[in-house]
Amino acid sequence: MAFIERKNSPGVRSRRSFLGTSFAASLGGALLRRNVSEGMEIEELPPGVVPSNPRELLYPTPEPNSKIFSKESGSFAASYPLLQNVSETSASISWALNTPSTGWVEWGRTPALGKIARHSEFGLNPYEENFLSAQIFGLEANTEYFYRTATCSFSYQTAYQKTISEPQYSEIFSFKTMGANRDHGSFAVMNDTHNQKEIVRAHCKRHNELNPDVVVWNGDLCHRYFFPLIAKTAIANPCDEPFAARRPLLFVPGNHDKRGPYAHVLKECLTPWRQPDPNFRTLGYNAAFRNGPIAMITLDTGETGPDSEEESGIYDFEPYRALQTAWLEKTLSRPDIASAPYIVVFCHVPIFNTNGKKDTPPTPPLKWSAYSNLCAPFWGPVFEKHRITLLVAAHIHRFTYFEATPERPWPQITGGGPLPANAAGIHAEADNERLTVTAERLEDGSVLGSWNYKPRV
Ligand SMILES: [Fe+2]
Ligand SMILES: [Fe+2]
């Protein structure tokens, strides 16, 4: 398997290497050898490092098997565009690269396009090795727009000699902005795909049938992030089809999306949400918008354990969660959100403990917990105060549904997992009469459950 090298943080890498090697010597070696002998690809860990947790061997890295975007094809791009964060007034677009490139997005109200968006910073146009992106602002709600990406390979020979190619363009795609003044809204959810392209493909096939307004990818997209290749293959191009070029993608981070050197710059691929309020500028994955009668809100639960449990000191989730709590309170009070017939909140780690009193604190080295006891005391009361309709979570790798109770007046649903036996999708449709949410087994399409909710206002 060929990997693209990246300059990693030596401190983080060496610590993980040490933990992984020492633990594997006692526990993981036999499992590793067995999987290698069965022809299973091991993940893209640094040389000599064995996964510290045998469970991780369940989630091998997919091969970069794109036919359309192979390097041999001559394509500078390594994926179709990923349309993300479509709000009432803005959108962002990213795409993977085969070669160091510069580029831009051409867009407009008609296929004639006419406008350009480019991620220029401090006087320099973009030059990237892995992903290019651009944000479009000033859009009108409930309006169709057209766009295409332009990619030029670019190389520096010396400070004075540079080579730029002619642009390669994507085909022209269209999308519709969000907005409150619509009688109908819909969404679909996939989660915990853990770089299993077959599972992502099955979700995308179902999404093509359902054609929801937006697809929420509710965390643990990959198992860990040691090289940008994982994002290029498992996130940007899992299907060799434009699965997120017309239908907006909304990324909700999972605990696994925080692991590995490349997790620190995942924003290259999955572009952050733009916060208009300067108090919340540092929040990148907290979205809030109206999709017709549905107000859609996303939260980032982060890792499942307290920051102090991570001995390397690399985690700083506690102030991040506190800032999100302030953002959530303020956002749910926004007139356009407070007046929504339905409020659906998405986060990766469940807020309600589905294991009842059986849940135990995370135990090293697994550091896994079935719910976020770090977020629950803060976010649960805010959900109750603002009467959210539903919390959509993930993380436990199985479908569950818990009705609202007098003590917890918001229901919680969790999606499925990364293996065919437990993979499940969630989809929802709403008009001004009801919101209908349905969960399905991915393998055979059987309905796991369907629920109707009345408007909250
Ligand atoms: Fe997961
Ligand atoms: Fe998770």
C-alpha cells in the first residue's frame, strides 16, 4: 500500500508508538498476524507500530481504488466536490487532490456561473497538497445555485520559478440553499462508518433513493487519522460517484475523528461551519439552520474521557464543551430556531446513558464510554428548557431508541455501526403537521422503527 508522507508532530507520534508497541507485545500480536495471514490490510500506522486495541483491526484502511481519479488518469483532483455546510446564506466546497495544486470555485444562479470563490489568505492564493476548499457567501435562502471546481497543478522550482497548469474543471453541479420558508424538510444520517467504504457506499445508495435535503455524517467517519490518505479515500471519495456534490453534507465529529496527527487538520477536508457571532468564532462544527420546518443543530462531544486522562496533554475539550454550552443556549434562543416546529440536535456520543446504571467510566487503554457524562449535565437541561424534538446520536454501534420521559423530556435515537450486521441508517421527513423519523437496517432495508412527532410550537 502506498502512503503519502506528512510532517507529523513528533511528540504525539512517538507517544502513540510507545503505547502501541508495548501493549501489542502482550495482547495484539497474535491477532495482527492472523489478520495479515488472512490477507487483511492493516491500517496506515507508522512502521513498527501495532494497534494498541485489537478491536481496531476490524477497521482496515481502504485501498485508494478510484478509477476516475487515479493519478494515472492525469486528474489533478482526487475526488468529486464535497458540498458542505449549506445554510440559508452560505456554502463551502472542498475536494481532494492528487498533486500539489491551486484552485477555485466558480458559481452563480445559472449554469453560466460568473462568480469566483477562492480561499486566499494574506495575499496568497491557495496552494495545497491534499485538499482545496472555498466558501461561498451572500446566497439567498431556498434558492438554486450552480458551481464547478477548477484545479491547476502548481509547482515551485525556486522562489522565482513556478509552474502552473491549465485548469481542470469538474462538471457543473447545482444545489439549493436552506431556509425556513418551506413547507417541507428532510435529512438522512449515517454514522460510525470507521473507514468502511462498503458501508458508506450502501448508505449513499439508500440516500440516492431517498434524496434527502441534507446528509448528516454523525461521527467516527474513520477509525484514526495518521495520513491524509485516509480522508481522501474513505471520506472524500468512498464511492467513485459524486455522493456529496449536489446533496449537502453536514459533518458531526466523533471521538475517533480526534485521533492521530491528521485529525488536527481534518478541516482541510471537512470545512468548518462559519460562526457569525465573534464570541463563537473558534467553534468549527456547530451548525444551526432551518431546513424548512426543521431546525438542525450540531454539537461536538469530543473525546469520551476527561482531558486529564490523556497523559500526553493533547486534549483541550473541557473549555470547548463549555463554549458549546453557551453557544447552544444562545442558538436555541434565536428567533428562527425557537420558532421552528421541530428542533433536531445531532451529536456523536449519546447524552442519555443507554446502559442505565451499568455504564462504567472509561477504562484505559480503551477509554470508551457509552455516553458523554461530560456533556450530559450541561446540554441535557438546555435540551429540556428549549423543548427539542429529538436528539440523534451514534457511537455505540447499534440502533437504539429511547422515548421521552418526564425526567428526560427529549427522546434519543442512535444509529448503527460499521459492520454489515449492525449498520443502520436514519432518515426523516417533516411538514407542518408532523416530523416522521425512520430507522432501517442497511443490510436488508427492514424497518427498525418509525416515529411521528407533533410540532413543538
Ligand atoms: Fe464508532
Ligand atoms: Fe464513537
